Amino acid sequence: MDLSALKQQAAERAVDFVESGMVLGLGHGSTTLFALRWIAHLLQTGQLRDILGIPCSTHVEADAQKLGIPLTTLDEHPVIDLTIDGADELDPQLNLIKGGGGALLREKIVAQASRREIIVVDQTKLSPTLGIQWPVPVEVVPFGWRAQVAYLESLGARPILRLGDDGTSFTTDQGNLILDCHFGPIQDPAKLAEQMNGRAGIVEHGLFLGLATDAIIAKESGIYHLKNGESNDHD
């Protein structure tokens, strides 16, 4: 079975936890698009009712509207029952690196407002230590952004300004820039997160620590459900 089919199975498994009447956080990325399509199917067939979605990006908002998923806002519903999202890297404690799609700020706001955060990944995203496979995206305000490069370098990063498909600076939905920061294996993610949290000009970063309650992992050997706090090594 190809990877895309496995990701679809995992996303549909995550949707099993969705119940009628829920407010849902709708994550950004190719894996969660499978979940959106399945939610839309269940709504159309009457197996789910009275669902309201809060999209994590303007792109996801457009996808949800095309699929006929009713939407709301975090201002109208400040507590989210369940969010389904993806990740770029996942460690055994269900800590994450996110932001490869550029929606990390909204994704973290939605995650922090969620009672349950289910992360859907395939086996290629598993890592014993964050930072081995993926840089940490850091969203910075355009004003004085090179000062943030220097600061991140002082923390041991090799920051690279993210570019769009047209070769110009990539900008987020909030009009900010992203620095993809190659730290290598991150031995103390909590300390690094604290150092970035305290820096003016850094809006948010892609270290999502202690936010995922569950992970649905697609492997060639099957679909696995892990819960935060359970001992696991991704096997």
C-alpha cells in the first residue's frame, strides 16, 4: 500500500473520534485534508450532524468551504472539542515540530484552545529526538528580522529565510516571515522554546510541546493510536 493510502486510513481513523455537535479545529496540510474530506462525507450522508469547524489557515478555510463543512470562529467558540492536525516530526513523548506549511501560529492557538489534539502522521515523521529530520520554523515580524537571525544563531541554529514559489519571501496569513532554523538534534526542547518565547520579534515557533493528546500513526504494518503519557517508542 502506498504512503498516501496509509495517510488516508490514519486520517479517517482520527475522524472516528468526532461526534455530532462538536466544534472542530481543522488542521493545515495534506494529511488533514483527508480528514476534511471524510468529515464532509459523513456530514453529507447524515452520519455526523451539527459540526462546526475552525480552520487553521485561509487555505484550509477555502478547502472546508468547498467541501461544505460549516465554519465558525474562535471568537464565537473559544473552546474547541477536538482538533485534527498533522506534524512534520513527532518524538516518543508526542512532542512535535510543526509549521512546514507556514500555519504554525494559528495551529498553536487552535491547539491550546482544544480539549483534545489528535495528530495524524505517517511513519516517515517519527523521530527519537526532535530536530533530526526537520528544522524548527520560527515566525518573525518583518521589522528587524535580521536581528532575530543573529539571536537564533546565538542559540545554535542555522536560520534560513523561507521563500515562496516565486522566489520572494514567504509570508504567513498574518503577514510575517518564517525562518527555518536547523538546530540538529534538540536535547532540551523546553529550554529552547522558553528562549524563543522570551524574544521580542519572534511571534511563534514550531515546537509544540505537551499539546498533542493523541497520535494516529500510519505504518506499513498498520494504523496505531498512541496517547500522551503512555510509554511508547513508536513500535
